[in-house]
Amino acid sequence: MKSYAKNYAVLNILILACAAWLLPSPLLAQVDFEQEPISYEQTPTNEAIVELQKKLDAGQTKLEFTPEHGFLRSVLKELDINPSSQVLVHSKTSFQLRKISPSRPRALYYNDTSYVGWVQGGDVLEIMSIDPQQGQVFYTLTQEDDARPKFIHDRGQCITCHASSRTQNVPGALVRSVFVDASGQPQFGSGTFTIDHRSPFEQRWGGWYVTGTHGKMRHMGNVVSEDRQNPERVDREAGANVTDLSEKLNVTPYLSPHSDIVALMVIEHQTQMQNYLTNANYDARSATHYDGVMNAALERPMDHISDTTKRRIASAGDKVLQYMLFCKEFTLESPVEGTSTFTKDFQARGPRDSQGRSLRDFDLQTRMFKYPCSYLIYSPTFDGLPAASKEYITTRLHDILTGKDKSPEFAHLTPEDRRAILEILTETKPDLWN
């Protein structure tokens, strides 16, 4: 009887453990991040806002409040976010939508790890901060003068929009382009675009302001839909090569008069790069967790890695590599130039090798970066990848850069590109292949 009971229990474990692998393939790669091993809502995080709140509670720093911007300036300073990163979005795609319009756009500011949204007369600052293991974590900060300000951790409202196929099915950030009417209301029936460095220019920045020059290329920014029957008919020509927004709105209330085109290009690359890294993290942890269940049930060594797990880690890792190395990047048809100091400020954050080269160096003639490998390879999110995932990505990356891996999806990388990226990483991230 004891043997029967044991076998029956093992059978039940196997059935439960196998259920996830027997789902139809479109669902196979989706991780239920509310369950173990991710436990998104229950797991404590370790990111910039957590650290800032600790400092505030301990009296080690304080946030200054101003009537014009509330805590905005002070929060940006504490998070080391440069105001030159400002981009302006006038579509009603925030939960403070009633206070957003083309005449009063929402301002977004960001660095490599955090994003801050500010609305004129808004009730709160909207904040995203990325945790190396859990992905984007969402907060609000009440815009009221308070000697003891408290960042409020969102408990589900934000991930209604920020955890879907648009964010690689993980809690993440995204940049959306929509057709909007004169009030800023999105015309969803005409379609929307989730944009990144692969997106054609003609699909970018609907519902955003854009300052900068881009030659003959045209985008959806700086204009609204005037034809109610055909909202997708926007005058792209009227929104092209705008360098001054003062004729479109009062820019005085904002920290900067710009919505820099280069800052927009960077934020759209960065958001999806972070999502791909989080997806790789989730997939590796989830697959390893199921391996643990199966290993215990089958009395295999606990460090046994199944072929299914290896394939899953490889699949997620390949997506990281293809995005990180700018596969299918949209080729710029004209040079791009911003209007603010963002380009200079971004490049100054380094690191640089002994030849003065950095993965943050822009090209902006035919592609975004001079050396097409994402600077987020230096991020805590990349460094925090599970060992198996990180080993797969770094090993294959080395094979690609040395020419050993000649996969056609990386054919856009010239021998000069590969050599320069390899040299930069070898010198500026020496532990990458150790």
C-alpha cells in the first residue's frame, strides 16, 4: 500500500508538472508571473525607488516640493535622471488621462533603470523602476507637500496595460504610437503600433511631440487626426522636422522646451530591450523550477537540466541576442539630429575603452548607434540573468562577434562592427566571458 501511495503521489506530481508543457505552443512561452517561482506581487524588490524610500525613511535625504512641479525636480535629481531626457506625449494613454491633451502633454523622463511621468496639475508622479529579477515595478507619488513623502507600490492597476504581448508578456514598459483626435483621444479602431528600433519611421510617435530634424523621413508625431471618418489620414508633412514646439503648446511649464527625437529613439529601444531581458529571466527561472519538480518526482539528480528547459532558455536567449545586436533595425534614410543636449548627455555616461569608444556612441546617419550592441549589456538586469541564461547568451554572443557563428540573422554586422564591439566589451566589461 505504501508503494502504491508513493507511486500515485508521483503520478499526480507528474501530471501537474507536465500540464504547463502540454499547452498549445502560443501559450507555452507565457509565464504566470503571479505564481512560483516569479511571484511578482509577493517578492520584495531591490531597485531605485526601494533604495530612495529607505533613504527618505532614515532621514538621509529629503524631497523638495515646489508649487510648479511638486516633487518632480527633486525625484529626478535623486534618481540621477537628466531633464534633457524629456519627451512629451499628448495621447490620453495614462490613468491621469483627463488632465492630458495636445495643449497639456504628459512629460516623461528616464535613465537606464527608471522612468518618471509628470502631468500638469496631476495628482501623482507616475514612476517605473526596473528590478533586475522582477522587471518593471510601478509606483505613484502623491503631488502634495509632505515632509514624509511615500512612494506607493502599485498592486495591479498598471500591469493591466504593462504586462501583455506588447511587453513580451512580462511586467514592462512600452512605447505606443496611436492616431489621436484634437483632444488627445486615441482612435484605437484605426490601429496602434508598439514601436522600437525596428519600426518604420512612418509608424512612430503618433500621440507624441517630436523635436528634431530627420530629412525626408516622415512620422506620425506633432499632428492630430482631423478626419473623424478616416483618423489614420494624418498630415505627416506638417509634423516633420519640427524644432520649436512653442507654436503648438505653451512649453513654459515644462523642465525643457524639447521632446527630442533622439531621446524618443533611445526610449523605444530601451523599453523593449529591458522586456526581452526580463522575459529571458522569467523563462529560465520558470523552466528550472519545473525541472526541480520533475527531478524530485522522477528521483533524478536535482541539478539535471531537461532538453525542454535547454530549448526554452535558448529560445529566449536568441530573442535577446537578436534585439541586442539590432537585427532588423530600420535603416535611416536621412540623418537624424535632436534639438536638446540629450545626445551629448547620453553619450557622456560611458563607459569607454582605451580608444575612446563606447556602446553609447550614436551614428544617426544610417542607424541609431555607431556600434550596434545595446548599452544595456552593462545593466543590472543583464547581470542578474540566471546563470544558464547568461551563459547561453554570452557564449553565443562571443561566437557571433568572433565570426564563429555565421547565422544569417546577424549578417548586418560587418567584420569591422564585430571586431569593434568585441574589443569594447573585452575592455569595458572584462568579466563578461570569464
